[in-house]
Amino acid sequence: MIHVKHIIAPYESNNRHWAQRVAWMHKQLLDTICNEPIVISSLHTNIVTGLFGMPEHERDHDRGQRSIMAATCYYAIEPDNELYVLLNDDGEPAPEVAAQARAWQTVRTETGNELNIFVGTWQQWIKRFI
């Protein structure tokens, strides 16, 4: 089975700023892989590039959030998959991030899997990886 390390992060008005942080985390996680088959997943770039439409439009935003939530729940099913949560700089999760983390926890609990959730602010992630 191929394992997934899934990154979720805030999506705010300065989305490129957050996309850069997610890309950095993606690279750090990629650097930890030895020879095992693992996928590093983040849908942040899909938002920034407009894959779901214009995020400032409520319909497009909702469609994007549903897609991201579905992927998060899907990844939560496999026992060895992991969730990496990037919090706001104040240490609080953005509402969408909190909802995704709750969904992950629900699926993991219902399937009897360990949570495998790793959480931190940008500064905390820098300290962990460097």
C-alpha cells in the first residue's frame, strides 16, 4: 500500500503566502522519505491556481472545500496515512482547517485507526524540520 502524508493549512486572503509555506512543508516531508512508496498531498496549490474557481465567490469556495474535505476523509481511511496541520500564526486553526481535522478524527475513530495527526504553527514546523 502507498502511504499518504496529507497537509492542510489555512486559506486566507494572502493565499500565496500560505501556499509557499505548504510547499516548504511538502519539501521537508519529501526529504524524510527513504525508499518507501509515499505520496505527499496538499490541495493548497489547487486553490491558488483557481482549480475550484474563484475562491472569493461563495459557490466556488464551497465546491473547493467539499472537494478538499472529501480528499481528507478518503486519506483518513488507510491506517498508516498521516495528517499534517499548519495552524494560523496565533496557534489557532482556521475554520476550514478545524473542520478537516475533525473529519479526519471522525474517520480515524470510526475505522479504529490511530489518529496520526501532527499539528503546529509555521514557527513550530520550522523548529521541527530544521
